[in-house]
Amino acid sequence: MLLFFGGSLYMSIRISRKKENADGYMTGGGKIGFGISAASMTATWIWASSMYASATSGYTYGISGPIHYGLWGALMILLIYPFGRRIRKVAPKAHTIAEVMFARHGRSSQLMLAGSNVLGSLISLTSNLIAGGALIAMLSPFTFTQGIVAIAIGVLAYTLWSGFRASVLTDFAQVLAMLGAVAIIIPVIFFAAGGPDLFVTGASNLTPQQGDFFSSDAFFNQGAPYIAAVLAYAIGNQTIAQRLFAVREDLIKKTFITATVGYGATIIGVGMLGVIALYAGIQPMDGDVNNLIPQMAATYLSPLLICVFFVMIIGSLSSTADADMTALSSIMMADIYGQNIAGKKNANPKTMLLVGRLTMVGATAAALGFASMQFNILDLLVFVGAMWGALVFPVIASFYWNRVTNVAFSVAVVAALAAFLPVRFEWVDLSGGLGIVSDVLSVIGIGVVLALMSFGFFGLRVAIGVGAVSIVASAPFAIGFLHTYPVLSGSLVAYAVSTIVCVAITMLNKTRRFDFELIKQRTGEFDTADTEILIATESAINDAEPAGDGALAGKDA
């Protein structure tokens, strides 16, 4: 661990500058190349929690579990790029999605998106520390608490000074280490546990649903909620948006397609560890499924390969933990200080850097406190994704539909959250009429999710057709039983309510139209003084020779 974090710190020091730039600290200046961007996107999406959650899904639902987890997650990365190209077109130099919402609507919409990302990134950071703490407690003499403290300090050390630039550079090395480790470790554990014969000798350990590749149990409890949740992650998550604003605009498509393939192959592969454990009849230590992956490593790997495995997990959690830290710092720098406290014209870049670094320290301390509670990682991921589901339609609509207002955005999100929480946590009895209402909204939510997916690639007409057909086709089967799956129903209800309310209020707006060119004027670089000095210097250099020639010509004349 010292070698890993020491190497990351060395890389960060090598790129450090005496005078750090606030815009570079948040997005690397928006000019990151393909290799670094694709590696960073892949590494950020492949986090330790996703590895643990995929294995948990495999252990819980059988072989279809990791496929539902990894395949839909990979497709969601692919879905980002068409929306991402639109976002970069209207806001080429923005730092956060919330900053763009401030330019589009105003303060309330911005703070809703910023607040959800603060909560989401804290939960993400917490879940990564939990994954790392479980690993260290299982494979070393150190305790869980000592493990999470060591990891938190290690990630903070190499991220604190250079921010996003340190995050993306170390991501490149980390993703190479992760992919290499996965290619070695998964086959070794598979053959050590019994190889192909395991699927015959261990079949008796599975329930009929776990043994069914097309398990309805796996789809309704894992696949379908994750489709809804990860679409929300794609649109609402600042760690993803930050990389979107950092990559060169002409490389967006190539970057996200590459990350799609890398993520899907890796996460499905790691999830098979849970399937192997299920067939082998292994019980998670202390009944905690978070211990499953390190337990498999400790059982089947040699000491040398355990070190390789350790690098895989530490690399995956570090790549996302530093992304969460930089996302939180960007939100506090650009949205809280830059827009709401100082104002964009009066924001001091030096103060912004101080705010960003203090945010990283505070977020690390908060995540350590939450990690000590050892929540279930899979539950955390689905909850955050569902929470962001309330924002997806209003955010997307705001980039395409010039009639959407701040009132439509804000009321839609609040109404969706108000509907989501009682359904998700079963605060109300859904066995009667409320259950039917929930099911009807869920069916509409199915149409909304599929329509949004189609819209990014094929446009409005196809999206409306897909959404309508989906609603009609799913209604006879879904109404009457979908409320029995609260995780899925909660997400779908959030999508439906936010869409219905947003569209209804927007349609009442008959006169106001938004000019999307205003977003470019209202967002942009904070280090304007440094930029102006650089431009003035370059201009003086360029003008020097012509001026001399002109003077000489005049003298001669």
C-alpha cells in the first residue's frame, strides 16, 4: 500500500506547479487527450464498490447477476456521449453541471443538482472506503478502522495539491494495473475453486432462480433498478460530468465508447467471483457480503497473487475516491463559492483553490465517519442512483427545450423526491389503491427511461414512439405487481413524476424562450486575469517584429 500510494504521490508531485490554476484544478483546462481521458473514465466507473457490488449480485442472483450489473452499467456510459456532446456545445468551458443549471435557470436548480452531488459523492467516497477497509481487515493484521484511515490519507495525499490533473494522471496508471490484475486473478480463482466441474458439483447450492440465466428475480431486483439508477448516474454525477468537461470536445465519442468496453468486461469478470463463491458453497465471513471478494482472494490465491489482487482493489477504489474528492471540490469552488458567495466576476482563483483543498479534507473526514457504520454497498449505490432519477428528465430537457423554466425544474424535482421516498422505503401501504397508482406511475417511468435512452441517439420522434410502445406493452404485466419491488418502483416513480410535472408546468409557459447562447456567456474560466496576461504577452511578442519593421520603413521614408 505504501508503494502504491507513494507512486501515486510521486506522479502528482511531478505534475505540480508552483502556481496552481483554479480551472486546471477543476477540469484540466478542457483539453485532456484521448488516452488519459478514456483511462480516467474507465477507472472512475470501475470503482471498488462496483466490483464488490457485482460480486454481491453474482452471489445473490447467480450467473445473470453480474451480467445485469455490468452490461447495463456499460451501456449507460455509452449513453452519456450523445448528451455530453450537447452539453459541451452549449457550455464548452463549464466546470460542473450545476454551474450550467445556474446559467440556464438560476440558483434553486443549481443548488438542487449541487446538493445531490455532494450527497452522492460522499456516499460514493464512503462506500469505497468500506470496500478498502474490508479488504485490509481480511488480508492483513490491521483492523477495518485502520484500513479506511490509511486509504483515506493515501488518496488525499496525492490529490490535494493538483486536484483533477492528479486524478486523471494517476487514473491512467491505475487502470492499467487493474485490467492486468483482473486478467490474471479471475482465471486463477476459477480453476483453483474447481474449474468447469464446479458448475456441475456446485449446482445443488443454487435455488432455481439462481440457476436460471433469465432469472426474473435477478431482473426485477438487480437489472431493472440498475438500468434506471445508472442512467441517473450518467446524467447527474459530477465525477462523470467533470471528465466530460475535461476531454477535448472532438474526442468525446471515442472516449466514452472505449470506457464502455473496458468497464463492461472488467465488472462482469469480477462479478463472477460471486458466482464462483455461490457454486462453491462459500458463506461470507461474519455474514457480510462486503467480505466476499477479499475472502475469495484469501482462500484461493498465493501470497504473490494476493498482492496483485490488492493492487486491483486499491487501484479501483483510489481512482474513484480521488474523483469524488475532485468532484466535491469543484462543486464547492464553482457552485458554492464561485457563483453564490463571491459571484463569478468577483471570484478570487486563489481563494477558490483554498476552498477546493479544504473541501477535500472535510469530505475525507466525513466519509471516514460514515464508513465506520459499514453500510451495505449495493444498497448505497442503488439509493443514490434512484435519488438522481428525480433530476434526469428536468436536466436533459433543460439542454434541449427552450421553454423549460426554473419553476418547472425545481417543482418537478421536489415532487419526484416526495413520491420516491415513501415508495422506496415503504412508508405507505401499497397493497391497495396506492399500489395501483404506484404501478401506473412506474409503467410511465418505464416509458420515460427507454424514451430518454432512444432520444440521445435517434431524436425526439423515435423517443416518443419508443416511450409510448413501452408503456402500452408493459402495462398489462406491470400493473398489479410492480409495487412489490420497492427499489425498482421507487426509481420509476421518480422518473415518471419528474417528467409529468416538468412537462405540465413547461407547457403553461407560452411566451418565455431561453437563448442557449447565454450559457456560454455565463459560464467559463475563473482564472481570467492569468488568461488576459498570457494573451497580452503573446500579443506583444507577435506585434513586436511588425512594429519594428514599420518603424524602420517610416524612418527610411
